[in-house]
Amino acid sequence: MMNNLSTRLALISTVALLAAGCAQRAPRLESQMGQSLNMLRAQQTVNPQASNNTDPVAGMDARSAQIANDRYEQSFKTPAAPPPRNAFTIGISSGR
């Protein structure tokens, strides 16, 4: 008699757990859809009114900026050579 009762209780609890797993939770999630993206965009915007500022930017002249940009792009095409290894630094961390 005890074995039959425990089998029924196990079956009922398993069915209850399976039914709880099928419950819909979408309406709450759908109501918050896009909130995190909007929050991240707002947090990453330093000055939301920056597009209204018509003053020219003070800084580099066009030629210097172009040269700096060209060097930056070139650094990805031909990366710098790794530093030479020294035989006397065996066992010393290289900081990597």
C-alpha cells in the first residue's frame, strides 16, 4: 500500500512540475522589450545635444588628422614585430 501511494505522489508532483514549466511568462518580458538597449544608449551618450552645437571643433588640423588616421589604419595591415626574446629572462614573467 505504501509503495502505491508514494508512486502516485511522485507521479502527481512530476506532472505538477511539468505543468509549471509550461506556464507563460512572455507578457512581462514583452512589456520590457528594448528597455535595456534604450538604457545603454542613454548611458553611453555623453552630450545628447551635441548635434545642435555648430561651433567648429578645436584640435588637429586636417592634414595631421589624415596622417594619424593613415598610420592607425596601416598598423592593422602590418602589425608591429613582437619584442625580441632574451635567453637570460627564462622563468621571469613577461607580463602576459
